[in-house]
Amino acid sequence: MWSLEIGRMTEGCAFCKRKVPTRGHHVVPRCKGGTETAPTCHSCEDFIHKTWSHNELRDAFNTVERILGDARYQKFLRWLHKQHDTAVFRSQRNRARKPGRYR
Ligand SMILES: [Zn+2]
């Protein structure tokens, strides 16, 4: 199970799925006062807050799935994966490396 490979410090981002240090991002469920959070890396959180206002996040983009399903996020994601191939991925490589895992 690959979830066991993820340490507590780097549980991985719920949005871009990279195993990078995250900080809690609030995903407010329908009832607004929600305490539900998803681990979110700095890059994604930054993008999310630049793209949507707090009201939009609360009313329309209040789950991980909704944000993932948005075309703007998908575009950002493609860009992000290019950016971080060198910097962040390198230190993670030996640990989680399994040939053919993504095929
Ligand atoms: Zn992320």
C-alpha cells in the first residue's frame, strides 16, 4: 500500500498529489462552519486563494473534487508538475520508486 510510504511530515497534497510538505487548507463543507480540511501544499493553496474568493470557495469550491475538476486548476496542475520535477521530486525519488507504478 503506497499510503504507508508517506510519512507524517509529507503526507502529500490532496490536490496535486505530490508528496511535499503540506499545511492544512480549509475545505469548508456545505454547512460553512465546517472543520474539514485537506492537506494542501503551498503552491496549491496559493493558487486556490488567488483563483477563487473566500465566498466562491465556501459556496462553490468547497470540496477537493470540485477544485480538481475545474479547468483552471487542471491547467495549473500541468504547469506545476513541470515546475517541480527538478526541485521537489528529487528528494523523494529513492523512497517511493517503483518501476511501472504509474502505468
Ligand atoms: Zn499541491
